[in-house]
Amino acid sequence: YPILSGLVGSEMCIRDSKVIDCLGDNLTKPELNVAVIGATGAVGAAFLSVAEERKFPIGDLKLLASARSEGRKLEFRGETFTVHETSERELAGADLVFCSASSEVSKVWGPWCRENQVVMIDDGSAYRMDDDVPLVVPEINAGDLDHHNWIIAIPNCTTTPLVMALDAIRQVAPISRVVATTYQAVSGLSLIHISEPTRPERIGGCGWWLEKKKGGGGGGGGGG
């Protein structure tokens, strides 16, 4: 899950106290109260998988999404959690919010997190170009976390592994030019598309398939 190397999925986040310390006093506790916005999406599922695999220190966990996912059940560390609609009530008491939803959702809850001094790691594009929001791949520029204003952005799923490779190369030889071509992965559409059979006609006629699927989900893999 390269996209989750943007902080929470990183070994550095869990093991390097300097990275944790620079995020604020509320993240120096033995266990963190964590809220996941977009928990029912592909990236939300990957977040939970990585957090479980790496034993991320979670105390209270809130799994949040849109109203249509209210009441869904998800498993984490052998426990069953109920998904609730994202609200101020559900976010109250959180130390860390991981948001993987639409930009509109991020722009609603980012200001709330700032006002309440809750660190929000945003997986979308809403804050990537903001001057006061660090865009972080912790293996490369963890020091930028010193300057966060309660919101931290993650590069997209093609940029993160690309810059990690380029960072390793530039330590051996200077880089003067980079030409990059990227292709949209099925997992970037939504969780429902990942389970679709990859029949040849759907691969060869992708435009037709996406037109047929319009209205049945989509977006950057965020939760419903």
C-alpha cells in the first residue's frame, strides 16, 4: 500500500519518536484515539490493514463515512466496529484523523480539526497545494512535519513511490530531468471496481465499461 507510506503506514511514524513528537503533544500518548473518515473505501480498508499489521498504537477507534454507510460493520484486530456518519460528535476526543474521502469532505473537516487542534492526515488533493500544509513522504521529508498547522497532506499513489525511488537515485547521482507516465489503476476508482471481474472486453473497452458504471461509485477509492 504505497499510498499509506504517507505517515501512518510508515515504519518511521511508529518507531521514530522524533516524528511523533513534532506532530504535537496530543500524539505523544502511549495510545492514540483515531478516527478514519472514509473507512468503508479502498484506502480506508488499507489503512486498517496496515495499522493492524504494524501494531499502530490505537486506543479508541472511530470508523466514519457518509450517511449511506451508517451501521455497516468492519473488523479490526478481531473486533467488530460499527461505521457511523462523520460528525462533530463522532470526531470529539480524537487525537488523529485519517481522511480518505472527497475533497469536499476534507474541506469540511480540515478546518474543524484545526480549530480543535486535532491532527488530520488527508489522503486527497484538497490541501496538497496549500502553503501552510506540509506534503509529506516521511522517508524523505519528515522534517516538514515541524511546520504543520494540524493538517498534513499525502502525495497521490503514483507520486509517493516515484519520489522515494528518485530520492534514492539522487543520493548516488544528480538528476537533471524526469519524464513520468502514469496509468490509472482499477483500485483508484473505488472499492466496488476492485471486485469486478477483469474480463478482456472490459480491459479493451474501458471507456464503454466506465460509461456503463457511471453512477455506481467512483472517485479516489474513498469511503461511501
